[in-house]
Amino acid sequence: MNREKFMQEAVNAALKGMQNNEGGPFGCVIVKDGKIVGKGNNKVTSTNDPTAHAEVTAIRDACKNLNSFQLEGCEIYTSCEPCPMCLGAIYWARPDKVYYGSSQTDAANIGFDDAFIYKEIPLPYAQRSIPFEQLLTEIALKPFQEWIKKVDKTTY
């Protein structure tokens, strides 16, 4: 396996997406058994989707191509250290390993700073810059109650 080759592919995806005005300068590839099974670049501005980060688009592509909602046996190569949202998506996808190129600090230096999100997470809901308030818990628990009883569910 050539890790450098796969990181270069992630960087190429970032450059191509940026040159096509699809979004920010971020790219990602997902590799299984030495082959690229998913590719993505940031498409936030071109799709008006704040979740269309490179890692998320690559995870979606790989899962579609592998016909699976998990990425066991895969490695992720991303041009930049993942943001908190992408980090969460990576953990839900369960790849074996993540390789990243540039760092959070490098991204912050060009205007992509996600430190504020890390600062918000430990705050009580009422103190966050976007307040959270729990509402209608009794009603919201109904799907959970049904899930417990569902016999043909696919757990993950």
C-alpha cells in the first residue's frame, strides 16, 4: 500500500473541488484493500449544504459503493484534520484508521477555525451560543419505545 499516493489523491480532490468552485480546500479518499472505494471534496457552497464536507461526502460515496453503512476494513485519507462534525461521522462509520495532512491550526490560519465548536460542547445548553431546550420528551420517546419492540431492526 502506498499511503503517500492516497494522501496525494485526497489533496488532488481538494484542489479539483476548489478549482471548480464547489467549496473549501478540502479533499478525502477512502481506501479498502489498496483500492479507492470513496472520494469526496468539500461541496458546502455549491450545494448549499453545511454538512457537505470532504469527509462526509467521501463516507457517503464509499458506503454507497460498498453497499454498507460501516467502513470496517477501510482507511480514510483526508487533506486536513477533521472538524468536529466530520470526526463524529468518522466514528459512526468505524474505519480502521485515519490519515490527515494539514492540521486544525493550518485550517484556522486560512479562516476555517472550528475551535469555537469544541468550546461550546462542554457548556450547559442554556449557555451555548445557540441555546438548546428539551421539549415534549414523552412524545419524542415513542420512536425509542417502538424501536425496542421492533424484531426486524438492523442494529448498528
